[in-house]
Amino acid sequence: MVHFWIENAINTGKIQLPFAIVLLIFGPTSGFIISKLGSIKPMIIGTVLTATGFSILYLFHSTEISISLGLAILSTGLSLASVGAVNVTILSTPVEFTGVTMGISTMLRIVGSSIGPALAAMYMQTNQSLINIQGITKSLPSSFSFDLIFLSALVFSIAAISMSIVLSKKIHAKPNLQ
């Protein structure tokens, strides 16, 4: 029985490894990319990649390789979008309000980071399946709960794409932000 849990923990790590490696690479290099392309283009590309990653997770989460691929694309998108958004925030804020703006931005990111897991937990708790393993019946989250999680994330990602495009049109006249 112990081998079952160890094997699952190792397999989970292998599935999530591409996410971590891509984040390790794109996290630091996103700043260089933004210095070459400006803030808006990487932010839009990042939101599109984030939505693409969640689309792959929503549509193809039945195999380990598709989950790893979706997570790698998601990681690339999150790196570009988050660094681009912080850069746009800093560049569009008057210097005397930079601290307040970044504080509020950080607080909103933390609040958002706590709402996502709570929403996922709600989906997983309300959509359970009964599974019988060697005579022991267990109640586990159904595959539908994961569909709801990935679909919700996809909807939020599409909203982020829309907001990025609207933002790019509003600040198109400011060359230091592009």
C-alpha cells in the first residue's frame, strides 16, 4: 500500500516537472523579452498562452503527457502575462503613487490566488464519485469537477485576454508602455 502512494507522488512530480522547468526559464527571461518587445505584446501573448494551456487541460486532461504539455504552455503564459502586467502597472503609475499601486496590485493577486483554490475545492467537494477499491468504498472528486475547474480557469483567461486587448488600445498612444 505504501508503494502505491510513493509511486503516485513521484508520478505527480514528473507530470508537473515541465511546468516548473518552463517557469524557471521564462520567469527570469520574461524581463528580457519585455525589454525587447515592450510590455503590451508579451502580456497579450502571455494571456493567450495561458488560455491555450487551460484549453489543453480542459479538453485533454486524460493523459499524463497532455497534462504536462498544458502545464508547460500555461507556465509560459503566466510568466509573460504577470511580468508584463507588473511592468505596465509600474510604467503607467505616477512615481509618487508607485508604492500604493504595487501594494494594491499585490494584495489583489494574493486575494485572487486564494479564491481559485477555494473555488476548485468547492467543485471537487460538490461533484464526488464513489469508487470501490478492494472492497473499500471511497468518495473522490469526479472527472466533472476537474472539467469545471479547467473551464472556470479558461473563462477567466479569456477575460484576461479581453482586458489586455482593451488595455493595449487605451495606452497605444503612450510609447513607453508598448
